[in-house]
Amino acid sequence: MPQRDWTSADIPPQAGRVALVTGASSGIGYETALALAGAGARVLLAVRDPAKGARVAAAIVRIHPGADLTVREIDTARLASVRACAEALRDDGETIDLLVLNAGIAAVPTREESVDGFERQLATNYLGHFALTGLLLPALGLSPETRIVAVASLAHRSGTIRFDDPHWREGYGPQKAYRQTKLAMLMFALEMERRLRRAGRPERALAAHPGLALTDVFRRGDRAGTIQRMAGRVLFSLVGQPAARGALPTLYAATAPEARGGGYYGPDGLWEARGAPKPARILPHASDETDAARLWAMSEAMTGMRFEL
């Protein structure tokens, strides 16, 4: 059980370890990358916009002079981009010790499709990360300290996997589509851990959620309306927490010696909205192994990714 006051200062030394963080240019991803760099890790900032990634890298170096950072281009909504990023990492001989699957968007007002024909939130938040994990399996360090951390959400609690129409071609709802992706991320982490154990591999898969953290995840470029953005910020400022605090469960899952494979971590406060990291509540439908296997098979079919376990 983590201490109530666990903070980024409690991260064990990460010197000699390589962390890849998707969506590292803002919000939870930025705060995760910042803390890991401060702890001595070499951090790969996996971002959609390399120019923004370079600015973020410069900002981190100003806080942590000597930080070892590399910007890697990836758009998790595009399978070709995911493959290109993974291939470049493998070609460079990178060994990944921490794979933080964080990039995401939320509540896209009207239904959009990715270039691969997927509902955009599902593509960005889940399917791209599913494919990236499979592609990077050969590059993961073969150690119990190697961790795959999927960033889920409180939204998983009211989410469902719409197996008959996962791309919401009928009855699209911004929040419903978002909740599906975050449930999928949690189910993926739990199923990934089960498959790693069955295969006798040493790596660990975990999940975390930030509670109610004030980030840019809901902005979707300039498409979210002004009233929506303002209302969200007021709500989150009242009951939520800053992104730096919201990143703590992810950092705990990624680095704390006591964090366990198959664990799910979130804030310890009321409704898990804010606070220090602790084991989070997993609703029964997220632990359903039959649905998890079905989701895995569906994800393989959509992405063309077969995991070499």
C-alpha cells in the first residue's frame, strides 16, 4: 500500500532506464516526462507535433539541466505513424524500460474518423496504443522492472465496449465514445498482464488514472466550444487537481517498487478525484476475462497486430 503522501520526490533513481511517454507535450504526459527526467531516466517524448515536442524538451531542460531527452514523432490515431515510430526505435536499438501509454483526446463533439476508418477517439486513445505495444514488445527490457502503464480514467466506470459498433457509426455520443476508450485501456492493461504471466515473461503491465485533473485532453484542438471549456475548468478546479498531481498515479505505477503487475492506481481522495496514489477501484465489467479476450481479438483484427508472446 503506497504512503498517503507519495510524490514525485519518492520516485526511485531512474538513471540508466529509458522511458517512452506518448502524448508527452502537455498535461499528464508532460508532467510524467518531467518527473522521470528529473529522476534520471532517458525520456523519449513521443508526440504528434515534433516542433511542440522540441519546445517541451527545452522547457524540461530548463527545469532539469542535463536531462536526457529525445523527441519521437507519433500520431496514435494513424497506424502508419505508429509503425514508423516503432520501426525507428527498433532500428536505433532502443531498449524501453517504461512504456507509458498516455496520449489521448476526449469528447470530440461530432463523430470523426481516422485515416484508417476508426472512430477518432478509439484510434487515438486505444487502438494506436494497442498496436504500439505489440510492435515494441521486442524492444522491451526483459526484466520485472520493465513496465507498461496504460492511462485509463474514472470514465471507465460508466463505459461499455460496443462490440457490435465500436466506431459509433450509429448513435454517436462524445462522452460515450470516450468512456469506451478508457474502459478499453484498462481492460487491455489487465489482459496484457495475464498474457505476460501465461507466457512466462518478466515485464509487468499496469494501469493508472489521474482522477479529475485539469489538462487539455478535452480541448480537441479548437473544436470544443468556449462554454464547454470554461465549464470544465471550473468543475475541475473545484473538485479536481492540477496535472502534476494527476500524473502521480501514473508515476507510481511506472516506478514504485511496491506497484504490482495487473494493478490499477488512482488518487486516494473522495471519489478518487484527487489525492495521493493508491490502488484504485476496478468495476467488475473491466475485469471480465471473456470480454477482454473478445476486445483483444477485435483489436488485433482492426490493427493487424499480432503480439509475439
